Amino acid sequence: MDPDATQILNRTVEITRQGDTAPAWEVAARARLNAAIERFTGPLADLLARDANEGDTRLLVTDFLSDGLNFSKYGDLTTEYRTKGESVDYGITLGDTLFAFIEVKPCGARLDPRGLRQARLHAAERKVAWAVLTNGRVWQAHHLGDGGEDAGTGLVVDVDLLSEAPLHERVDALLPLTREAVERGRLETLRAWRAALEPGPLAAAAASPPVVAALRAELLRRTGHEGHIGDTAETARALTEGVVKKGLL
């Protein structure tokens, strides 16, 4: 069997085992990403070998945005997107909405959130919540918030195209950044998931009634106790006073 098809099949089986089936758009997007990552490995290695400058890196980034992430070069991407006389490398539009800014660094440069300074300024002005930072090899999506009370979630996607991780894992990590996934809210739900893993929200989830009920049931199973009036409240109190760090709830 074709290795590319095997990767997609493995991922589809994994999703099915979780009680869902992969929609056709997702299977197609994974196949496209799978092929794009393999196809761009050689050119990317060549850029790194000669320590290519930002301009040459930008050529590869443009092609990957189109061939891998499915953003149209002519319909979705605006190069040198200008605000107040300055510019960022790209603006991505979906329909009539400016979705994100993209900052490109030379292929050999180490990515640093400080590289988003200009994108942050423009994003705050235009009420754009997302910025993508890339050197062609590493792709990061940062949620910047609305520039006001919402300070943003921070780093949401971080993928090294040349990492030693299995190809299907790199494809899975990049999927939320594809045009199809963004349009269907996958990037936003991933952002919400990342935010929910912060200590405060995670503590609140741990102390929620469904989790306390599940914890009580597990403790009853382990101890053989039949249960008594108030044991649910007892479980919640033990969890929130003895396990969850004080101040998080």
C-alpha cells in the first residue's frame, strides 16, 4: 500500500475509534499536507544548507501556504500588508475578513515571539486575533486576542516540518492551520483547548460536578465502600482543599 495512503488510513482509523468518522474534507486536507511536507523537505533542506535569506525563504513559504495549507496565492494572500505606512509579510483574508498576519524569518533563524512585535501592533489596530510566525521549517500560530481585555492565548500551533516526529503527527499538528479547518472553527477550538489546560480553568474542570462524581465512583470501586449521605460533598472538599492548589478556584 502507498505509504501516504497508509498514514491517512491510520489517522482515519484513530478518529473512528474515538467515536467519530473523519469528514471527507479532513481526509483530503491530511492527504494534501502529507504530500506537501514530503515534497518540500528537499527544497527546505537546500535553503538551510545555504543559509538562505528572508526573501528566498518567503518564496518557499508562499508555496507551502498554497500547496500545503490551501490558501490561494491570488485570492487569500496579500503580500506586504500595509498599515500606517509599515508592513508585515502577508495578510490572510477569508472572504472579506482579515484573518491573520504572517511574519517570515530567514530559514536558519530561531523563532522568537518578539518577532511578532510589528504583527501585534498591526493586529491590535485591525482587530486581527491571529499571527503566524514561520521560517519555512517551523510554523507557529499565535493567538493575540483583541488588543484590549482579551490578551490572547499565546502559542497554539507549533510544528517543525523536519522534526523526527512521525509524518502523520506533523500532519495532525498542522491540520488546524489549513484553510478548510480555519473555516470550520478547528483552529478556534484548538485555542480553546489550549486555554482550558491553563491551571485556573483546569482546576475548575477538575472540581466540576461530573468530574467529582466520576472521582467518587472510582473511590467507591477502589475501597468497596457502599457510599453514604454527603460522600459527594466530601469528595469535592477533599479535592479542592487538599489536591487543587489554593488560589486557583
